[in-house]
Amino acid sequence: MSDSKAGIERHKPPGKFAFLPWLFMLTGDVQDLFRGEVPLPWLGGPGVLAFAALYAATVFTGLDARYKATRVPRLSLAGLAVATYALTIGYGGDWLLCFPLLSLASGIVLRRGLTESGRRLGVIVLTLAGSAGLIASMRGGPSESLTVAYGTLLSGFVTAAILSLFETVAQLRATREELARSAVERERLRFSRDLHDLLGHTMSVIVVKAEAVRRLAPRDLDAAVGQAADIEAVGRQALTEIREAVTGYREGSLTTELDRARSLLEASGITADLRQSGPPLPPQTAALLGWVVREGVTNVVRHSGAGRCTVEVRGETDQVRLEITDNGRGVGSGQGAPGTGLKGLTERMAAAGGHLTAGPDGRKGFRLVAELPVDSESEEDRTA
């Protein structure tokens, strides 16, 4: 058995049959019945059988999740209480040991009352302990009454505490597993978005510059060599960014992305107009806007057929606005609807307290607008 399975087995709560052996506490009473040392054995025999049956029913239903929201466990417990009082008042002696068993069953059935500061269970167990002590003093002596009362008090509280502890541990384990699954899903989402943005942009740059090499090679070899060198540099940078994305430590830079956007647009034959104003931005805000610039400009190059693209960043004390517009066909993704990249960016912006809108700009062109609070720093940004 593996360590995890062994740990699960070790923390499993007691089963339904774990509490039945406590019925052997009444062995002496049963022997007295068979020996005829108990008055009215024809009444005591059915009484002890009824007690044992009700005790088993109370324990089984109290530990069965199917009966959790029903009245069956409490009805069985009420019947067990009637049998307990009848046997102890009628016979006394060892029959007083029925009270600790009744208190134990009460701890099983009413343990959920612990969420209400234990008042319900506490009142019932104290009542049973007091009743046990009173009946014992009437049918025995002071020493016996204290023993029975203490045993009754202890059995109810200890049983409820142990079962509640097991249930709490099980809930904590389930919560931990759910948190682990959520963390894995968040990491998968982060990685898929980063990989899409990185590879989509990089491949677009490489394709555009490779086309430029093909066009320039016949007439301007030096310019073609320069474009080929750019392809090599872009490829090396992409490898570095992918490694950083895999390890989760990639820090984007808005300034770097704006420079890359200018290079990509100009290599694609698109006039680039890039403007930035306002105070310096926090690193996380700048990194998120860098992703928007990368995705937006990549879509312009891929899908718009535009001749001009404007990227404007306007920062204020509490908010920054990024706007990317082009004069192309009014298409921002392959089918004119937000693609995987824009969807991922929208989720990122929402997590950071901002929002992103994208769509046709009038009768011609496409507009992408991202607005973000300057001081927002979401959990995703801190862990990305």
C-alpha cells in the first residue's frame, strides 16, 4: 500500500461496527437474566433485546450519510432513551451502564450540533449524566453514582469530539485537493495563454521578415542579410521567453513590446504610429499592457490588410488606456470575432480590474481598447 493510501486508511473515521462491542458492558445483566437472578425476567429479557436493537439502529443510522437529513436517527435515539430509563429505574445495578451507551449514541447522532457551540449536545449529555447519577444514588450509593455520571458525561463528549475531528480532517483534505486542482487549472490556463501569445507573435515576425528577405535578396543583399539577422535574433529571444513562460517568471515590458511592434509593422509594410504619454507605470501594469500590444499588433499584421496602425498609450494617475487602431478591413481575428488570444487577454484584464473591448472601427478599420487601473495588482499578476 502506498504512503497516500496508508494515510487515507489511517485517517478514516470509525465504522458502523466499531461501536457495537460496547454492548458487552451489559454482559453481566444478561447473565443475571439467564440465571434467574433478576425479578420479572420475562420483562427484562425483551427490555435488554429492545435496548440492544435500538442502540444498533441508532449507531448505524447516525453514521450513515443517507439518513443524515432524516429523522430516523433521532427517533431511534428517543426510543433508546425510553428503554434506558425504563431498565435503569426498574432494575438499577449494572443496568445503569445503559446510560454511558445512551450518551455515546447521543454523541454520534447529535455531533453536528457542535457547529452551534455544542449547546444542544451539551445539554443532553449533562441531563443524561445527572439522571444517571440520581438513579444510581437511589438504587446504589454515592460512589456508584459519581462513577456512572462521570462515565456518561465522558462517553458522549469524547465520541462526538472524535467523530467531529475525523469529519473535519476529511473536509480539510477534500478542500486541499480542490485547491490543488484549481491551482493546476490556473497554471494550465496561464501557460496556454502565454504560449499562444509568444508563439503567435514570434511566428508572425519570422514569417514577415522571411518574406522581406525573399523580396530584398534579388536587389538588396545587405538589407536581406539584415532581415535574416533579425529573424535569428527574434528566434533566440523567443526561446528565452518560452523558457521563462514555462518556469512562470516571465516579466513583460511595455517599452520592449512597443519597439517590437514598430519593427514588425514596418517590416510588414504598415506605417506605424506609436505614442506614449503619462507617468511611469507599475511593472505589473506595464507587463499586462505589453501582452495587449503584442497580441493586438500581431492581429493587425495577420488579418487586417491595413496600411497604417496607431498604438497610443495614455497614462493618468489612477488609470491607463491603451488603444490600437488600423485602417484595414475591420477584422481583428481570423473570423472577425475575438479569437483565443483576445479572449485570454480579456480574462487577464478582468482579473486585474480592467476591461478590454475590440471591434470594427466605423466602416473601415479595427479598434482595440484596454483600460486598466494603475494601482491594480491581481493575484494572477503577482503569480504570473
